[in-house]
Amino acid sequence: MGNGQNWDGVTTADTMKLPTTMRAWVLGDPDELTLVDKPLPAPERAEALVRIDAVAICATDLEVISYGTPAVVEGGKPFNKNWTPGHEYMGTIAALGPGVDEFEIGDRVTVEIHAGCGQCKRCRAGMYTSCHNYGLNYGDKNKGHRANGFTSQGGFAEYAINNINTMIKVPDHMSDEEATLVVTAGTSMYGMTELGGLISGESMVVIGPGPIGLLAVAVAKSLGASPVILVGTRENRNEIGRQLGADYVIDGRKEDVVARVMEITGKGADYVMDCAGNETTVNDAVHMTNRGGKVCLAAFPKNPVNFDLGYLAVNNIYLYGTRGEGKSATHRAMAFMAAGRFDASVIHTHTFPLDSLPEALRYARERVDDAIKVVVSMRGKGNATGDKS
Ligand SMILES: [Zn+2]
Ligand SMILES: [Zn+2]
């Protein structure tokens, strides 16, 4: 689970002095987090030890901390297992596992969440977020699965272990905080990868201006989709969608969403990404799609929804479900962000130090002060009131 203590063959450097213990938040009972000292974990083959410099809070962290799912630790819920959540982090490589020469100590990296197991049918096809061995990394069920902050140790800590395939170098000009957002953009990119990728000149609707939806607008625009249409209900977030490249924004509270998409596109949208995932948005998504068009469901509806399946079949509409950030989509997202194709940092609203994680989580959960992305920074930025500077 990333707790190894075998330092034989591990490369370290005088430039990165390593402590023997690290501070880490661990999950006790639901919603109970405690800051403790843990032994520094040693990287194994194909792994590196990352000193975490910043970690963003995701809605899924809030779910894991309260309900456990979708985290699976030692075959069950993650409570009271000395386990650390957190998955959207970046940092600096502090030690290299045996045989690792793909990175150097001191490299700044941002990380994908899922390494998968690397051996099942889905991992072999690059669909490591749909690994058949999810959560199997313990005892006699050890298939080596890794998904940091879900099945292996996460990033609300000073250090974490990462597989080399999950790390992407961060350019010097990119801030720590912005680099934590690459995996969110990677999740948006994965949806578009599954939709076919070649969306330039095609119309794209994104429903739901949460972090993934807002960055889906940015990624769609960067891929050349035209027009890019955002559907949302909160004006402050819709405005950020405009900044990220939405050609049209539809206010779901004031307008007939499907009629408006038809008006803009003529025959319906070629592609739709539903990043809200409720009964209304799923049905809107299908009804606003052009014949032969494609819908990606990038959110997880909590309950079964009543859904116009007949309309989908009669109109030859394709439906895709995507989970997380597969097929190296995060690397492609970084290429856009490194080139400055969009400024993901406009969704970053608040910064806290590691000690203030519970307050940071409260800002994210209650959307205090219109919080969108709340980042915990280890490098001296941020204060207990969540100031952005
Ligand atoms: Zn996340
Ligand atoms: Zn697998």
C-alpha cells in the first residue's frame, strides 16, 4: 500500500535531505482526520518518493472522508486503517526506487491518481482507471494495484510514493497550485479522448461548471471545438467558463437549455459532456445531441435516473461513461497547460497550509466564499483564512 520500509537500492541525494518521519493526516472514523507522524515510505521498483508541495481538494475527497467510497483499503472501507486520503497533488522527487532513471531527484512533477495494477486486460489497454484489480494490493490479494488516495496512501501528507507512469514533469514557469489542477484537466481530456478526440470544428456542450466541467470547456476549446457551449446555474462559475473559452453560456435556471442549444447549433450538438450527472442533465444531454452525435457521462449520478433511452436509440446517439483520467490523458492536458493554451488557475480560489486541512475541506464542502478549487500548499503560501496569495 505504499508503506514499504526497504531502502536497499533506493537512490537519494544530499540536495534533498530526507527525514525519517513525515507529518500525514489519517482518517479515523467518518469525517475524523488527525495529523500524525508516519515513517517515511521507501520507493520500490518503478516508483519514486515525492515530497508533496501542494495538493488540491476534490469533491471525491469529501465523499471518501465522509462515506468511504470509492476508496477501498485492505478490502474494505478506509476508516481506522492509518490511511491518508488526498489525490490531486504535485511535488518534488526526493528519492528514486531501484532501477528508476526516468526522473531525477529534484524534478518537479504532478501526478495522475491511478497507476492501476499494470497486468489486467484493462490496464494493458491504458484503461487503468477501470482496473480489474482495483483495491487488490494487500495480503494474499496483492495484485499491486495503486490509486493514490483511493487504494494506496494519498497526498494530505508531506511525502507520497508514486509509480513512474503517473508522474509528469512540471515546467518551471508553472506554479505549484496550477500544477495540482493538471489531473482535473486530464479527467476532462479523458472524456474527450473517449468521445473520439478529433472534435475540431464540431459543436461541444459541457453541462455543469464544476472543476471538471470548467476545464472541459478549456480543453474542448483548445482541441478546436466550435462552438463550445457551457450550461450552468451559478453566474460566478458561468463567468469563469467564459474566461476559459465558452462561446456561449446557457443559464439553466432562466433558459430552456435544449431549445437554446438547438437554436445555436441548428441540428443539435455533435458532442455533449455531462459533468453534473442528474436526471435533468442526463435527459437534456440526450435531447440536445445531434443525430449520430456522442454523449459522455463524466459525473456519477448517485441514484438510478429515469432516462429517454428510446430517443437515444432512434437517433443513433452514442453514450460513453468515463471514470477518472485514463489513457495518459493527463499528459495531454499538461501539454496544453504548459503551452499556456488555457489558464486553469482561474478555478483555484483558496489556499491553506497543511495544518489547516479541516478548514480547507470545510471551504470546499460548504463552498464558503464561492470556493471552487481549494489548494493546500506546503511551501509557505496560503494562510488559515484561505487567502489566494
Ligand atoms: Zn479528484
Ligand atoms: Zn489492472
